[in-house]
Amino acid sequence: MPREAGEIAAGYAFAGPALDLGALLWGGECLADARIRIPLPMLNRHGLVAGATGTGKTKTLQLIAEQLAAQGVPVFLADIKGDISGISAPGEAGDKVAERARDVGQEWAATGFPSEFYALGGIGTGIPVRATITSFGPVLLSKVLRLNQTQEQSLALIFHYADQKGLELVDLKDLRAVVTFLTSDEGKPELKGIGGLSTATAGVILRALTAFEAQGMADFFGEPEFDTSEFLRLAPDGRGLVSVLELAGVQDKPQLFSTFLMWLLADLYNGLPEVGDVDKPGLVFFFDEAHLLFSGASKAFLEAITQTVRLIRSKGVGVFFVTQTPKDVPADVLGQLGNRVQHALRAFTPDDQKALKATVRTFPDSAYDLAEVLTGLGTGEAVVTVLSERGAPTPVAATRLRAPESLMGPVEAGALEQAVRASPLYARYADAVDRESAYEKLTAREAGTRAAEAEKTARARARAKPRGDGSVVEQVVGSGMFKSLLRSMGTQIGREISRSVFGTARRRR
């Protein structure tokens, strides 16, 4: 082995448990004895998988997820193209797989891994994943609705009002009902009391909500709300469960699904205890198409992402962002990603060349000419640097990656449907529930107001005493529903919802 290659290989000779990525490439040859690895305890130091379209990023996710699951670490994967479901089934042997295994010194064996399949709002094949509007919070919802900074702040005031008044925002019609009430003649005095929210801005938010609902987005919000602790489960045999969120059915709603992924991560952060440095992560969360998350994000949103990524490591969760180039990720976030797997980049245009130079600058000093290597990598090859067991960056290593042992493609639709319906979680989340919340309470309040006004008019006209069996007003005011409404609409000291940096509600587990 050449001296330079030996020095690189020595940087990956870890003593503890690790994931095998592949073998070192040097001088045009693959050195099977020079294994490139990631220490298992360093997987909660976050990472980046990047590269141009068609360079093998999805297979890299699959490779890492398989080995994590095999070592008892649960994994979350977002399946945007619909081709990751194959991780649940054994792979298919073939000449290409055999050649790759021989090149990297891999003892390949077809293996399927325990998996659960989910679908946002039940759109697609999977256990439905929903969030309540209250839990989703104003910062994430503002990004989905594409509100500006002023409108985002106004939406936060509306959430604050609903929190104070005990108006649960379960679905879109609840939030729309609260905004409609605050812009009505009856609600305008309430509007003045919540901190400078203008009627015009409330109207803009109401129109955005109406348009959003008209696009078929209502299915994503409601109950039963998904409990993200489901992602932390192990299979009966002790392997980590691979949770696959099928997003192929919502590919045309990138703002929504990318923001929803952030809600899942924020909810995990809210609910998990501090554990500090651990022998292995409690969960590794792969955030695919990460550029969609940061595109058009407000300052508050970006600050919340940065803080969540910084702090969630101490709760035993590792986050890998998956995108085309490192420049898709803000510098404050990129600086926290200790493990890097960079697939090939293209340099066909001036913008491509600029992105290539920027990517090279994000790597430590290297024995390679990285600009040349990154444009010459083949499919399933990448430039790697990770954190060693001591937390120091390893030498940059051009790597031929191992072949996944599960199926490299989707499972059959029938098998996928059968797996979903056989899950014990399906019965818990399959059917949406519409219980009493803000919409019903405000509707009841409006009905009570109309009844009182009608009774007042009748009294004025009749100038007669109320009937002995009780007037309409007395019946309404004395009803259990009205008393419940009064209790819920009053300020509830000590019961206001606690919210995180994202404005997401802290789950009462």
C-alpha cells in the first residue's frame, strides 16, 4: 500500500463498533484492505450526504440505514422517489453486486430489515401521519403558507390567543374559525387586545388558509396526531426498526413535506430526555431533499433549525441532511455536520464550477486534488471524512462504497400494502377523528349569541315576562355546552400551551 494511502487508512482503523462504508480509492485502484468506516458513537454528531443526481445518494442512505438497524439503532428515512421500500426485502444477487463486493472486500448476503411504512395524511401507501395545527405551531405553518415576516409574527399572536382561551387548533377549520372570529365585529375588540394584530393582516392569513385548504392540504392536519416516539422502537430480534415515510404521493408539495419533516424532528426534540454522549444513537434521522427546507425560509425558521440541530445531539439523535451540494445548507448548520459523504459533482456550467470550488473549501486539507476527484467519481463512489472516536476529523478518503444487502428498488405494491395493514400501528392511526375543538366551540358561541339576540328582540316586541319553563336565553346560558364554552374561553392561568423554539407545542406524553 502506498505511504499516503496507508496514512489515510490508519485514520479509519477504529477500535470500537463502526459502520463499514467501503474501501479506499487511490491511484485509480480500490484497496480492499483499507476499510473506510464511521464510529457508531459518532453518528449523533450529524452528517451530510451530497452529490449530483444519479450519483448514488439513495443507495448510500440505504447502506448506512442497514448497518445502523443491524446494530440496534432505529432509523428514519424519507422516501421521496418511492424506491427505498426495498430495504424491507432481501436484495438480489447479480454480477454487478458480486463485482462491487469483491472490489471492497465485502461478504455480501441478501438481507431484509424490519420496517414500518408511513404516509403524510394517508396520501400514498402507509400508516397516516398527521399533526394538529396547535402542535405544528406558527413558525412551521408560516413557511408552509409562505407568509412574510410580519404575517408570521401575526400568526404567532393568533396562536397565542387560541392558547390563552383554551381553543384547541386541531385542524385547518379550527384555525380558520379563530381568524374569522377575530376579524368579525364581535371579535375585533379581542383583536385589539392581543398585541397590535391588524385586521388587514388577519385577512391575508385567512385568505392564505382558504387557498391552502382548497389545494387539498386539510388531510395532513388533524387527529389522531402521530406520536414520533414510534420511530424509536426496536424489532423483536433487537434490530433497529427502519421507519420509511413514503412521500411519492406528495412530490408536488415540496414546501409542505419538507416542513413536515422538520415538525417530526422538532417533536422528537421536545419529547426526548437529555442523555449526553452515548455508545450509540437512539435514532438517526435522514432529511432528504434538504435544500427544500432552507429555500425561502425566514430568519426565525433558520435560527430554529440551527438551534434544534445543535441541541438534539445531546438527546441521542443524529441528523443527516441529504442534498446536492453543501452550499444548499446554511453555514451555521453545515458547521455542525461532522460526517461527510460527498458523491460526484458536475462542472458543466459556471455555476457548477463555482459550487465545486465552494464544496472543495468545506473539506479539510487533503492528499487528493479534490476538484479533480469530485468530478471523476463513478456511481457509488464518494469522498468521505468523518469524526474519529476522539471527535477529530479523519483524513479525506475517496471511497468505493459497499453494496446494500437489501433490495435496491421498491417492493411490489401488494406486498407494501399488506405490510402496512399488518402493522399494529395501522388501527391506531388509520381513521381520522374530528372531536370538539375551536371550530365547534366558536360555532356554539355564535349560535348562543344569535339565540340571545333573537330572545332580546322577542322580549322587546312582546313586552311580556319570560315563560315559567325558562326563556331561550336561560336555556342556552344554563346549558352544559354554554358553561363549558365560558370555561374554555376564559383565560386559563397555568394552562397555556408551552412552545419550543419552532413554536411547536410540547407534547404531553
